[in-house]
Amino acid sequence: MQKPRLLVALFCASTALAGPASAAPPVPSSSTSTAVPTAEVDGAIAKLADPTPSVRIGAAQALSTTAPEAFPALEARVLEPGSGPGPMWLVLDKAKKSLPPGSPDDADVLIAVVTAGNTPAHRALALVLAGMKAAEKQGNVAGARLLVRVAVAHKGMLKSTATAGLKRMGDHAVAALLEVRNDADKDLRGWANKTLDGLGKFLPSDAVQVKDPQALADVLTAFGKTKDPDAARVLTSYLNADRAPVRDAARWAIAQYGNDGRLALKEAYEAFTSEKVGDDWSAKRLLDALVVAHDKVRLADVFKLFDEGKAHRDAGRLEEAVASYDALLARAPLFERRAELAGAYVDLARKKEPTDRPAARAHYAKAARLAAGTPLGATIDADVAYLDTLDLLDRGVADPSLLQRALASAPDHARCRELLARMDADSRRADDRLRRYALAGGAGLLAAILALLFVGKKSPPKTTPKAPPAHHARTA
């Protein structure tokens, strides 16, 4: 009994897990954000009331091709209470009768409805039909859910149209149908089971026979929501799936069963580890231990590469260390201890700096992604700022702003601080030289001006005494 205890202990130390399996959220398969462009959806809906048929047709076509980010807004409008089924029934019946024989309802009836008129019943039916076409176009569980809800809305008026759309969606419709197997609406449950049977997906073992990984993850998530007892053993077979969305969905789903899933987990654990467990093991303990056991085997090669890379780095073989870590990240891009890999890339980048700055930058970029959110991340940003400043200096541009910003986040970065101090000293020396040149030039200019003033000044003209008047001379 030592091996099970060892595996349980490894759970706390396992770095391949993001947290307890029971805490993992359901795998999302489509956007559920409420921040969607509702204005364009509402604008198109408003145009369904336009008096011009061509405008109404354009609006219906726009709604039927709604983009994924706007689909939640359209879904909300389609499911809002509208005209009663009575008037819509009349509009639908009349539109179908107006079509040529053999016309597929879902392809032509929408155009027939919007062409026929713009009354509240016409607009309500056009909105629902356009929403159904858009739902099928989404090709995911979100679109299938809308078709499922519309199938039983309006007294089942569009059930055949919804069923046909779900069958065309195939694997992507299975999860939405499984989710309503426990619905309070008896008619909805019956119709969902009948539709699943028609798709060949009635049994859990058949429901998981889908090709698309996201569709499979949606199916497993649906089992977790409904807690189908017949699906528990199916879920345990996907706890170690190669694809992360499928693996995470299975682990979340079986955790929702609580102790109802204990027997399936016990059987899976004993089959995988060849060890018996006691009756005191809860379902959560079994799941945690089984997850650790699976991850230990699945990630064995990853941890081998991790150890190899660390040994290479310790020995100074940086190129080999980075090669091992590149192989590791190719196998496990979300490796939980990836921040520990960043140091090797930083060391190699600094080694490359003197001779190959572009290569150094590439290694810094990878290190920054690995160390995002850690103190090392700020240091890497400072290293890049140091390189960029050197490049600017090589082009004759002395800009200290990059270093100043880097030091604000990494104040202990010695190279940035030294380079900034050197740039400040160079700037002061340049200023001193400029001042000396300015003073010398100013003194020379002043001397030249004074020389011009004194040397160029003319002496005053000499005056000769005037001769006395002639009569004075004769008197004498």
C-alpha cells in the first residue's frame, strides 16, 4: 500500500496540475460575454419593420449570418417573448404554401415571410427563423442550445425545422441535447432523447464518438451537468486524454458527481495503478490521486527534458539547455514550471549580446513570455531596454528614457544603471565642452568687436589759425 500513498503525496508536489480537478471550470466552447455589439443586431431587427421588402430581406440575411461575437445578443432577442404562436402559425403556414413544391423550408421560408409583410407576427417569425439559421451557422454547442430551445417554443411550431438543423450540425449538437435530458419539461426531454437516438448518440458510449475535440469536451461537460450515472465510467476513460480541453472537461465533469462517482473512480484507479485502495478513500481523494498518477506517466518525458535542460545549464552548456527546453515546451506549452526555464534563455541572450543582438533579442522575447508576471520578467524588460539604448547610441542618438523606464520597474538592474550613469557623464562632458567653446568663442567675438571699435576710430582733424583781417595788418 505504499505506492498509493506516494502518489497522493505527489499530488501536492506535482507541477503539471493547475489545481484540484474538482475546481476546474467547465470547458467553454463559445463566447458568453455580454459585451457584444448589440447595436448592429437591434438595428437589423428594426429593419424587419421597414415598408420596403428589399430592406427587410437584407436585414433577415444579415441576422442569419450573425458573427460569433454578436450571437449572444441575437440569441437573447430570439428567446424574448414576442407575438403569440397563433398569428405566427398563420404567417408560417401561408409562407410555406407560397413556396414552389419541393422547396426546403429552412432555405426559402425566411425570405417568403419577410417578403409577405412587416406586421408584428411577420417580424417575430422572421427573427426566430433568422436566429435559427444563425445558430446552425455557429457550428458549436451555443448554436445548438438555441435550436433546442426554439424547438419547444411557440408550442413546438418550429420543432421539425430545429430537428433538421440539429441533425445537420451532427456532432456539435450532441452536447446541447444531452444537457436537457434532466429538464423539467417532459416534452423537451422526450424530444431530446428521440433526436439523440436519431443521431445514434443515445448511449453515453455512443455520445462520445465524435471527431472534433471541442465537441467531445462539450459532451463530457454535459455529462458533468446532468450527472448521468451511466456516463461515469466513460468519463474516467478520458481523464488522461492527450488534448487538454478534453482532459480538463473529463476531470471537471467526474468531480461534479461527488461520491456518486466513487465506484467508477475506484475501479479506474486500481486498474491504472494495480493497487487496491481502502474504503476510507473519498471520491475526491481518488480523483486527485488518479490525476497525479496519470500526469506522472503522461509528463514523464516532459520532466526528463526539464532535468536535462537544468543539467546542461548548470554545466554552462546554454545552447543545449535551451534546446531541451524548446523540446519540452513543444510537448507541454503550458508547463506549470515554465517560469523556471526563463533563466537559461536569459543567460544565452546575454552571451549572444556582444556578437548577435538580434539573436539575443529573440531569446529575451521567449524568456519574457515564460517569466511573465514574475520579478525576472521586469529584469528581462530592462535587458531589452539596455540593448535598444545601445542600438540608439550606435546611431548617434543618446536617449536615456528607455533606461529610466526600465529602472523604474527593475531598480537593481546594474547594467542599465551603469549605462545611464555613463550617458549622464558623457552628456555633462559634452555640455562642459560646449560651454568652454561658447566662452572662448564669445571672448574672441568680444575682442574682435572691441578691436573694430578702437582701431577703426578716426582722430579729430587739426585746425589751423586763421589769418588776421587785412585792415588790422595795415594799422599795425
